[in-house]
Amino acid sequence: MTEKINKSMGIMEIIEKQPKAAEVMQEYGLHCIGCMDSQFESLEQGCNAHGIEDEKIDEMIDAINKLEDKE
């Protein structure tokens, strides 16, 4: 079983594990490509900088993890 994505992971780490995650992140408002390789240490930090609420971060993570379940 592959490690599930979580909000403490780096954005690029998540995309490396699940390339389609970038599409999901964009749908939730992490829209600029600069976010993908930015100075943010974690997905949560990047989302907070974009004003994405914790509830939406959790939804985003669930959506990303479901991508892997479909493969």
C-alpha cells in the first residue's frame, strides 16, 4: 500500500507521488504554477497562504488520495 498524502507533505513531494494531484490542487484554489515549486514547506502552508480553509484542505487531501484508489 502506498503512503497516503497528508497536509504536512511538500507540494512537489505530493505531485511526485501522484502527478494528477496538481489538477486537484488547482480546483481547490492552489492555482498558480509557482505554488508547485515554491518556498512552502508543506501543502498546509501553501494553502494557508492562499486563504484556503482547513476544511477545504482536508477535502483536497481526500480527493487526491481517492485518485490513487482509482488507479
